[in-house]
Amino acid sequence: MRLMPLMSSALVLAMSGTSFAQEWTEFSSRDDRFTISFPGQPTVTETTWTSQYGAILPARIYSGTEGSGRYSVTVVDYNPVERLLSERSRTLPALDLAIHAYGLGYWKTDVRSAVVYAMSKFLERDGKITNVMSNFADLVAGMQLQFVSSADQSRTFTSIYMHANRLILAEATVPRGYPPPLIFQQSLGWLDENGARIRYQFMNYNEPDAPRPPNPGR
């Protein structure tokens, strides 16, 4: 499933000009286990992300520009969330009895709701969400949305996924009237702990209780 109809690479190159062929590369991050077509070598910024239930999580932003377009991939590591929220829950006067479903401090709920929570952050921006849909990238389940800025009518195309307990937001912002950034959107893929490309055979959902498969499948 894709947000926009597929287009031939030749047509996309023709619309983007020669700079695309000269500057765009397939970028991979073994640390954050993703790969994507990016305009040159991205700038990497260390930051943090506050989860829905208040955990402060480590994050990285990979960013770059091409012409008038801005591109970024934000990766939030949710692996510490169980420890952080469980430790905090022990300071409270009482524990929720349904800890098996929600996790101490609601850490399981925090993981399960990460994609929807990230999508909801766009409601705080000055503009309008014009499209939201369920989607998947290489059989990893997630969401896509389109956002129009009130300030300059630029369009932001965002893909949001959870994979290997990492929240991934791939955002591309282009001026009004520009074609959608199809190659950026459709090139997102996944890597295993050794940096090899993963191609799942079945839909992959980042469920905190699910046992991890011995071989993801390529």
C-alpha cells in the first residue's frame, strides 16, 4: 500500500532535474536499523523525545535539503521505556492491577501507542492534516499523513512506523505545487542487527509481548 500512485524512476528523475541523480544516495544507519534514499549525507543531531507517558527517550534526527525540499528521519529508541516507566511506577502509592496488559508504569501501552501519539503531534502545528491512512513499508505496519502549513502552504508528507522498538518518522516538506517526494517516501527499509536488509514474509507489528522471530526473513 502506498500513499500516492507509483511512478517510474525515469519520470521522477525528469521532474527532479539532474541534481537528484548527482546528489541523492541510499543512506543506511546500522545503529538505528533503517535505510532510505537521502539527498547527500544527512546531518545527524542527537536529541530526546518525550513519550505519551512521560518517558524521556534518546533520539536522532537525520536531516538534509535538496532544492526547496526539506527531508528528515527522526528515530526514537523506545528500548529504555520499560525500565524508565517501571522504575517511576514504584514511587507511586499504588500499582495498577492490570500490569500484565499495560506494563508497569504503562510502558507496554506507551510502545503500542507510539505511532498514533507521533501522528497526534501534528495537531499541535499551525496547519491542517489533509490525509491520514494506514500503511506499511516492507511489511512493517505504520501510518502515513499529509500536512499543509498555514504559513506558506507547503506540504509535509510523513511516514510513521515502529520497528525493533524504534519509532521512525520520515518527513519530507516541499513547497506548494511541487510533486510529492515519492522516492523518499517509498525507499524506506529495515536493517537487522548486522546491517543486512530485512524483507519480512508476513506483516510485522511492534508488539511488546510478541516473541521476536529467530530469522526475520530476507
